[in-house]
Amino acid sequence: MNRNLISTLQKCEQEIGYNFNKEQLNQFNLYYNILIDSNKNVNLTSITDPEEVAVKHFIDSITCLKLINAEQSKKIIDVGTGAGFPGIVFKIVTENDDSMILLDSLQKRVDFLNTVIKELKLKNITAIHGRAEEIARETTHRESYDLVVSRAVANLSVLCEYCLPFLKTGGMFIAMKGPKGKQEIDEAQKAINTLGGELIDIKEINLPISNESRNLILINKVSTTPDKYPRRPGIPNKKPIK
């Protein structure tokens, strides 16, 4: 058991309003060990210090849980999940039957995610390999999710084109951004509207211990995304909707 990891998680409990049970702490410990071991061969994270992983990956992933309506979020997709943040963390702490899809464009990361899912014995969670621009055009995924979350490092305009096509009308997209997230909103407004979204709120929070600023951008899906979106792979990033 990594004592620094566990003690850091426990120090954050009061501030985030959540108490981890023994099983969850064991799962976080195992997750950390697999992450650090796999990171030697696959580029998963530049953050490896246990205290930093606890705060900047695990606790950061939990920050938006209070914004989610559990009754309305039965089908969730984490787009550009990378090492499983926030999707795997959601599954560790929520302990419910919601369906979770983890989407990533690199097969080696998907292999890592499948190892974590198996070793942590997580249920109702699946990792899939693919690009958002292509997967969002498949009938099994297009406009079929209640909640889309993403911590991916893309401009908000680009992220909206990746994520909003996955959402049902009435669903919600949470873009987890850093301290400069607010600065992207004006530029992303056309993309949000074009893709059938509506900006409803921006929640600014500070992480425990590190006090680093985060912006959670909440976008509701109010109308169907036009058939032309998302555009073919690479185009949203090269030519964002403006």
C-alpha cells in the first residue's frame, strides 16, 4: 500500500465531501501501481509522484461528480480518456450500474485501460479504440449518451465537435478544463450552437492541497447535431468551427 497516495486521498475527503471506503482506497492503490508500471512502456502521464497523482488525477476526476444528476446519467462516455481520467475514477467512487464507455485513439492506452478494468474488477465499463470523429458517426454511439465527459487537451471548439454528437437531446457535456478554460468560451460559442448545444454554466474550483484552479464547463444538448458533424478525422483540430 502506498501510504503517501492513501494519506493524500484521505486528507482531501472533507474538502470534496466524500469519504473513501477501504475497498476504494485499495482500488486507487492498485490503479496507481498499474499506472506507474505501465507508464514505463506507454506514455500515460507525466505526473508520477503519488501525492500529485492523488490530487491532480484522482481527486481532479471526482470534482464534477456533484454536478451530475445520477438519475439522468445512466449512459456515459469519456472521450479522449487517456489513462482513464475521469472515467475509471467515476466507476471506483460511484458504485452504481451506470454504463461507462472509455474512448481513446491509441490502442496501447486501451490495452492499459482493459488491464485496469480487469484488475480492479470494475463492472459496466468498456474501453474502446477509435477516433471520436469516426465513433460518433456509428449508429450505436451517435446521440445515444446521457452524459459526455472529457479531460482531453483540446481547444473547447474542437472538443465540442468531438463530444456533442455523442449526446442525446437533453443530455449534458462536461468539459474539464484548466485555469484558462474560461478564455476559450467566446471562441467556442459558434461551435456550441452549431452542434446543438447550449452553454449553461461554468464552475470554477480549486483542487485541495495544490490549490490549482480548474474550470468545469457545462453544456446541455438542446437540439440534434447536424449530419455533417463531426467532420472527418483531423479536420476539427485543423479547422475549428468559428
